[in-house]
Amino acid sequence: MAKANYEALNAQLMDDLPKLYVLSMEILNNCLNRFLRAEEKFHHAALDQMYHLMQLDLVLSSHDDNI
């Protein structure tokens, strides 16, 4: 009886594990894609802020030169 249970569970695992692997890879890919998009948005926002600060610094330094 134990052997029959083992063989039944083993057969079920052999059927289910490849499906689990495929679904897990889809989830991982979705998570990585969303993370990379969020990181890209963050970097664009940071660069935009740095650009505006650099422009402000140029305006202020040219204003100081005129005084």
C-alpha cells in the first residue's frame, strides 16, 4: 500500500512540478519587469531634478557675477 501511495504521489509531482516551474517563471518575469520599469522611472525623475538644480545653479551663479 505504501508503494502505491508513493507512486501515485510521485506521478502527481511529475505532472505538477513542470507547471509550477512555468508559472513561477512567469511571476518572476513580471516582478522583474515591474521593478525595472519602476527603477527607470526613478532614475528619470532623479535626473530631471538634477537637471533643474543645475540650471538653477547656473542662473544663480550668473546672477552673482552681475552684482
